[in-house]
Amino acid sequence: MALAVLAGWLNCARADVQTRDDVIDNPVPGLFSVCHGHSCTLVSTVSLDDDQWDQIARLFAVPAATPQLEREQIADAIALFETIVGKLTGTSGDKPGNEGDRNWQGQMDCIDEATNTTTYLKMLSRAGFLRWHSVEKKATRAFIILFPHTTAVVRDLQSGERWAVDSWFFANGERPVILSLEEWHHGWYPDKPATPPLSSRP
């Protein structure tokens, strides 16, 4: 367990390196991978049934009129993905950050979270739900080499701005934070609110 946790911290320095060859790179609702156990130590192959996928699709039933509204839809969708997938993979108890290291099989570090969120974003994009954003490569920040952190990223197709979609800070099934990647790179943390808040950004 300790080795898995240590690997999680070290691998966070590698932003978009595929940590496992068996992680499905072209996910679809009927077949995709979910990483857990720190740095994709464990990979579960998951399939959503029609009802589960319809729950997610309904979040996009009304197309977003602005990029900001679509980011709100994305946050709701990632939270719902985690809720549904958690029951299928034993990760419903995933705690914020690395707090749940005693149950390491069901816990996710930033590599797991960023990889899974990117998988979910790819499925949303391929379903035609993302009209205002493209899915980008993951990004990593590090103040010193021992404290790196990785996130999923989307790009606003209108402005070109990149946005971090970071679920690692929160428990399974909670909405991820979505904020300017530039601000995220400057060290955003939940006790250091984004300025201005997401709801007030264009």
C-alpha cells in the first residue's frame, strides 16, 4: 500500500504519460477503463447500461447557451459519472485527496482522477454533448519535484482559454472544481478560493 501511495505522488509529475497500456484510449459508454488504487495500479473495465448513460445524457438535454453554462454541465456530469462508476468499481468511498489511503484499492490519487475525468470528458465529447469545449491533454503543476499535481483539461473553443477540471480535491460523486488552468497552475486549493469564482466568469 505504501509503495502504491508513493508511486502516486511520483507519477503525478508525468502529466500525460499513459501509466498502463491496458487503459482504453478510445472510451465509449459500453466499454471504458477506470483507474484506482493510485496511479492506475488497478484498472477496472466498466460498461454503462442504457439507463445509466441516459442519466448522464439528460444533463445535456438542453444545449448550453454559453461556455460557462457548459462548464457547469460538465461538473454535474463528472459528479454523476463518479457516483455511477463508484458502485461498479468499489470506489464509492474515495475520499478527498489521498485521505483514504488505508483503503488504497478504492482510493484515487491525482493520476487516477485526472485519467478517469479525461475518459469521461472524451465520452461526452464523442457523444456530441460538448459544443463549446474540446478535451485536452492532462496538465501538471509542481512547486518542487516532490509535490506535483495533475488535472484533466478542457479548452474553450470560443476564447481558447484552457480550464482545469479537477476532482481530486473532493470525495467521490462531488462536483469537480473547474477553473482557469492559469490560476490552477498558481496553486489553487480548496481553502484558497478561485478569484473570481467560476459562477462570475464569462
